[in-house]
Amino acid sequence: MTTTEAEPLARSRQGLCEFPGVSCANAKQVDPGTPGRPPKYCGREGAGVDGKPVVHNKANAWAAKNRLARQPVRRDAAAPGSEPVPGPVTSARMTLEQLMKGNLPRLVEELEGYLAQLAEAVRTYGDAEAVAAEVEQLQAESRAELAALERQRGEEEHRRRKAEQQAAEAEDAREEADEAAREAVEALDEARVDVAVAQEATEQARRDAAALRESAAAEVEQLQQELAAAREAAAAEMQQVRAEAEQRVRDLQATAEEQVRQARSELDAARIAQAAAEAERHTAQQTADQLRTELRQEREQHRAEMDALRAEHRTDREQLRADHQAQLADAKRSADDRVAAVTAAQRAAEQLAESLRHQLAALSSPPQAPEHPADNPPATATTT
């Protein structure tokens, strides 16, 4: 990868974890503000150089750098006749020294020679135009060489900065190695303490086991004695129980025989009772059949009587319906006659009322006075 390709990549990974050998996408840890270099790793678990998950911290980064550094050494060692390759810082320093001591003085000397030749040519040739053209050409070449020198100087400056960066990384690697060493020492001390505690616990467990074995042996001896005594007592008790069981069996056999005899006598009595019950059942069956026949006859007789009653009821109902219809017709005719009489009476009353109204109108109008001549006024009556 060239320098121009590495710079955009470095800018794109600015602020991200710089664990060697992997491209971790986690951000760096926050700077706690303590003296020293700022954190360069995320402090989280992620993929390592060999693909296994590790915590990205200084100690594991130092181990990963050592592993990456050992890998090309093993490959070079496998090839016969290979020579050791210097580190990047040494190579950059050697290149810088070679360019500063070898190329730069040589180029300055060549430039001075060109200028001396130019002055000699000016003095030798009197053609001003040729001199001017040649001087211009030499100046252009000088400017080109100076530009090349500037480019080389820029490249050397870039190499120097890269060497300084590599030196800083080496310093970081040293700090990470110190951190890993401190952690390893602390882990070793803890392991020693754990081993001492484990040894003490083992010794205590051994002593406890010996005491337990002694107490267990005493308890086993006591239990064996108690077991022998219990066996003797159990044998005596077993003999007594066996004798009692035999006596109980004999008693139970006698009782069972007596109960069998009683059961047989009860069975005979039950058989006699069953025969009597069978005879009674047969008699009851015959009686029930006779009663069933009588009930069937009475039911048929009742059914005939019910049919006759239904027919008689149906006839009476039809007769009542006819009588009711006749009564309704008579009532309707009587009502029609009454309505006609009432209508005639109403008309007569209206006519009478009309005639009375005319008569009343005639009576209520004032009588008209007789006409007298103007010269003969009517005579007034005198009251004596």
C-alpha cells in the first residue's frame, strides 16, 4: 500500500480502535484525563489476530503485535540463505541519511557546475540572444531540478514523520508490554495466593478426613454390636410371633369351619325360601295377567262410551250454534226496526221543531201601525 492510499484510510479510521491485525469498528475509550498517552483501544471484546475473541486493551495489543512480528520471522527462517530484515524505523533513518548525505550534495555540486559552465559560455560567446536562450534553458532546468529536490525533500519529510510515528508506536508497544507484564505479575501473585490457600484447604481437608475415618470406624463398631443384639432379639421375637401365629391359625380354622356349617344351613333355608318365592311369583303373574285382561276390557268399554259422548256433544254444539245464529238474526232485525223507528221519530221531531221555530218567529215580530191623514191627528184618550 502506498503513502497516498494509506492516508485516506488513516483519516477514515480516526477515533476508532487501533487494535493491531484487525479492523475494529468500536470507538476508542474516553480519555480519563490522567497523565500519559490517550487510550488507543476500545476495551471491548472482539476478534484477535488468530480470529479468537480477546479484549482490546494494551496487554493484548502488545501480545498481538509480537505475534504479528513473529510471523514473518518464521517464514523467513524457513527459507535458506535469507538475511534479517531491519525494522521500519531503522530503514527510514538509513534512507534519510543516504539522501541527505549522498544525493543532496551531489545535486548542489551539479547545479554549481551548470552555473559555472553557463558563465563560461557567456564569457566565451558574445551572442546575447544565444546566451539569453541558453540561460533561460538552464534556468528552466534548474527550476525543474529544484522542484525535484523539493519533492524529494517533501518525501523525506514524510518518511521522517512516518519514522517518528513508528517510534511513537514502538513507545506505545513498550508501554503495552509493561502493562501486560504488570498484569502478568499481578496474576502470578494472585495464583500463588490461591495455591497457598488451596494447599491449606487441602491439608485441613486431609485432617478432617482422618478424623472422620476414626469416628466412622468407632460408629461402625458400635453399630455392629447393636446389630448383633438386634438380631438376637429379633430371632426370639420371631419365634414368639411364629407360635402366636400358629395358634391364631388354628383358632381361625375352627371359626371358619363353624361359619361354613352355618353358611350351609343358611343356604338351604335360602333355597327353600327361593322356591316359595318362585311359587308366589307364578301366582302373582297369573293374577296380573287376569287383571291386565280386565283392564283392557274396561278400557275398550270406556273408549266406546267416550266416543258416544263425543258424538252427542258434537250434536249439541251444532244445535246451540244454529240457535245462536237464529237469535243473532232476530236481534239484528229488531235492532234495524228500532233504528228505523228512531230515525222516523227524529224526522218528526225535526219537522215539529221547524214549525215551532216559524211560529215563534212570527210571534216575536212587532205589529205594524195603521196609517192616519196628516190633518187629522189621532185623538188622545183622556183618563177620568
